[in-house]
Amino acid sequence: MGRTADAIAEGVAIATAAARLTVKNHILVGTIARGGVFDAARYAEDAKAALLAMAQESDDAAELLDALRKRARGRHSDPHGTHDYRDRDVRNLRRRAKQSIGVAERLRKMTENPEALHSLVEDARIAAWGDVRGNLDRRLQVEGMRPDQDPDYERMREARMQALKLVDLQALSSAQRARKKRERSAEKAAEKEASKETAKSGRASRREARHADRG
């Protein structure tokens, strides 16, 4: 992988992380602050919007770099600041613009990939749960506190219930589905093995019968 490809991959990773943070905040507001229910399809749209916003930022950066490159061409005097580019910077500015365009293209392709959007939403959901769990852990460090001793008990109780809806119940449901799938696979394997044994026993019985007839 060349320098440009490496830079594009790094830019996509940074932009995806920013989009994931945006979606995570939407999940926290929608499910905790507003008492909503986690809806993966809804947040997939949020993920798409966040990625498109990051792609637009990359396009804007590419346009700015092109303008700076054109202004720098033919200028050979000493620069007066970090962004006061000269002719010797033209090649680097062109490469950076190409990288920004590459990042924008990759991000837009992600918005057309349902699996990529689902993965981003799932990562955001896990991150949101991490925030909620961290807050709850800090709240629960005071051992033995009764509800009537905690002035924020009712508010935190609602947060805990929403967190349960957000992660725990979904994780439990996934685990149950996986367990049932394993059980069905085991049952099918056992039935198949039993059928083999039955067929094997039948063949053995027929052989014995033939031998008895011959005797």
C-alpha cells in the first residue's frame, strides 16, 4: 500500500470514528435523555448522514488545497507563515487534495453499504452502553445506599431501565437465539447419527437373516 492509499485509509478511519461519536451521542439522547427505544434502522440513517457530512468536509478540504496549490505555483520567495505556500509545496498540496478526494469517495461508498452502516451503528451502540455503564458504576460505588438516601435515585432508575433496553435485553435475545441455533444443530446432528445407526443395524439384521436362510 502506497503513501496515498495509507493516508486515505487513515483519513477514513478518523472520519468514521467522528461519525461513530455523532451516532453514539444521538443514541444517548434518543434512548436515555428522551426515553426512546433503540431502533437500528433509524440510527443507520443517522450514520449515513454523519458519513456524508464527513465526506463533504473532505471535499471542502480538497477544494481549499487546490486553491492554495494554484496560488503557490510560481511563487519562490520565502513564506511568511505555515500556510503561506510556495512553488516547492505544489506537489505536496496536489497529493493532499487527492487524498481528501479519496477519503470523500470511500465515505460515500460506505453510505451505500448496509453492512458498513450496521457495523457503525453497532459500534456506536456499544460505545453508548460503555458511557452509561461507566456512569452507573460510579454511581454504585457507594455501597449500601438505600433508594431514599439517593436524591437522584428516580432519575438514575430511569437511566438504568433505558440502558437495560438499549443493551442487556438485546444481548440476552441474541444469546438466546444463538443457543437455540446451537441446540437445533445438535439435534439435527443427533438425528442424522441415529438414522445412520438405524440403517447400519438394519443392514446387519438383513445379513444375519440371509446367513440363517443359507444355513
